[in-house]
Amino acid sequence: MGIKDELANMRKAMESMTSELHETNMAIRESLKLTSDTIKEMSQNFSVTLENTLKTMQDMKIQMDIRDTIIKSLGIEGMIPDFLKKKK
């Protein structure tokens, strides 16, 4: 085998390695994009869920405040069992 053959083999090996590296880079890029999209979607879902939960909690507090106001205005505050009263 002459030096020309050695160089030709090296060139083929380098071309093959370059092609494999390119494919690996594409796979990594696709994986990172998928991960990024998943994180973005999870973040949006979490934000919506948190917003809905906070709204529900706020509505429940308003309902409890209204109930307490009605009970006080009717003068039946002492007639309500302790387990039904709002904890302060």
C-alpha cells in the first residue's frame, strides 16, 4: 500500500466520521428542541393550573366571608356548631 492509498483511506474515514457527527448533531438538536417545547408546554400548563387554583381559593374565601356576614346579620352566630365555623 502506497502513501496515496493511505491518504485515500484516511479521507474516506474522515468523510464517514464527518457524516456521523453531522447526524449526531441533528439528533441532539431535535432532542433539545423537543425538550425545550416540552418544558414550555409544562410551564404554560402549570401557570394556567396555578391561576385557576388561586381563583378557586379566592372564590371560596369570598363565599366564606359572605356566609359569615349573613350569619352575623341574621343574629344566629351562636347557633352554628363549632365545626361549621370558619377557622381564624
